[in-house]
Amino acid sequence: MIHEPQRVEAELPVWRDLEDLRPTLDRIRPFTMVPEDWLVDLARQVRAVLTQGIPGHLVECGVWRGGAAFLMADLLRQAGVRDRKVWLLDSFEGLPPPEEIDGPHARRYARDTASRWYFDNCRASLEEVRRTAEDLGLAPYTEFVKGWFDQTLPTARERIGPIALLRIDADWYQSVRCCLEHLYDSVVDGGIVTLDDYYTYDGCAAAVHEFLGRRCLAHRIETVPAASASCAYNTVALFCKGATTWQTLQRLDQATLDVTSVVPRGETFILVDQGHLERFVTPGRRRVPFPEHEGQYWGPPPDDAAAIRELERLQQAGASFVVVAWPAFWWLDYYAGFHRHLRARARGVLESDCLVIFDLRARPS
């Protein structure tokens, strides 16, 4: 049995590297203090949400002039998304005073009002940020919530609904704790929580660990090193809700892009993954597990001969590509005869650290 084509709500974002993203970055650059490397990572998170079909809205707590949120909104616009929005939550009156728990760096920031990074205590009016959204053509993709988090979040979370990506740029302990307490439960399984200030301010890190510990949550906090040393801390911290990790989501995202770039729409491919990639989304392409029985993965074949017979059966049923994913890379060594059979009868069209893809329609050159 062959799976029906999988569907996502929009076309996948096509950008693959910094130069593809450059026009968007240039548009939003005047409205954010976030380093460029971090913005690229944020764009990757948005793309992973879309490619893997993680449902829900995108939310930023602490927006200043809105640049990071506008990046997310512009990616939704490019992808043709109509049923998600970016929610911008902020006091729009600047930051509250830091407390002892926020650490010396936080108190130094609050005292140094002449610093180039002070920006009037990160104050920007709601009217200014809304006007920028309109000027950028992003108003249809944005919603605003004005006020201090402890006053707005208890009711705003009902308006927002499910959250796919929660970006917390709230700086201080009390604000970060409030965001987690009120919005974590709205983050869907597999959703992403990004912590802008985890490596910058002590209070942010304390709030995150306190929240996870109090709820006995075993989420792995992952650090994403930036590509350049453009800022002092030079890392992004995040965790994924549920059993997955950001490293896995990134691989799934890259694998989706690889398959959609090689396997034409409407074609059927055989997926060799040991049944691990349940979240793997391949819009417009049919996939069948290997080995397959009644549409389900049937466990490793007993030997090379059985693997070859199953390949030939699925090829006769209409499969035109074989995709070997990283959880099953060891098969290419263990089933050496099957691997040689593939190499002799199909053309290898892609090899990466995520996938090896063979075209069954073409003989090797």
C-alpha cells in the first residue's frame, strides 16, 4: 500500500543560505538589535516549523521595534501562509528595573544609560511598531498585545491559541518566568522555545531552570553556535517541547528540502529510515516505508536477498526513488549486497549527512 500525498498549508520557503535570506534581513535590520547570525537561526526555526507542519502561531515576548518578529512575519508572507500569525507582546514602555537575581550585567545595563545598547531602556511605542509593520506590508501577518506580561498574558494566551514557536526576549527573571508560566502550556508538542537572553543575563537562566525543574521537565537546552564571532555571547539557546530536539528538527528540515529538490511532485519514493522519521513531511510526494506491510514499516529485512526482493516489489508498484535516511545509514554497510544492487541499477542523485537518494528510473552513468 502506498501512502497518500502529504499536505502542508503552504509552499515551503525556498531560501537555503544567507544570500537567499539577505533581502529580508536588509528590510528588518533597522528594527532589531538581534545579531545577524541569530536572525538566520530564527529563520531556520520558522522554516522547520513550516516544513514539518508543526501547528500554531509564532509568538515573541519582548519585541522592542519589532525586527525579529517582522523577520518571522516576512517568512510567513513568502511561504504564502494564511492561517498563522506572529504575535508581538511587549509593554511598549521599555524594560522594568532588574532585580538582584538578574545579575551584575543586568544592573550594569540599567545604570549605563549612555551605552549605545541602551536605546532609551528598549522603549518603542506601539504606534511606531504598528506603523513599521504596515510600511513593510506585514500588518496582515501580525497581532499586537500591549502591556506588562503579568497583566496581559493570563488573557492573551486564550486569544493566541496554539503556539509553534515561542521566542522569549524578555531579559529579566520575573519577565521570563511569567512568559513560561503563562505560555508554555500553549506550545504544541514538537514546538520550539527560544531563549534570547539565556547566556546574557543570570535571571533569564535562573527562570528557565527553575521552571523546568519545578515541573520536572527533561527538555534539553540546546546551544546553537553562531557562524561568526559578531557578538560577545555568540550562541542561541532553545529547547523543543516533547521528545524531539532541535538537532533532529534541523535534520528533518534539511531532509525535507533535499527530497523536494530531487524527487518531483507526484512521484513515489521508498523511505529507508527504520521507522524513526514519523515527523518527516514531504509535500506532494508519496512515500512508502521499507520494508512495507499494509502501509507500515515491517522491521529490518533478514538478509540481502529479502531486501532486494522487497525493493523490486515496491518498484513494480510504482516507486521511482529510494531515500536512505541517517537512522538507517548503517544498512548500506550491513546489507552490502542490497547496496551493490542499488548502485548497479539506480543512479545516485544526492548524498549528504542526512540522506542518500537513488533514482530508480535512471541507470548509473
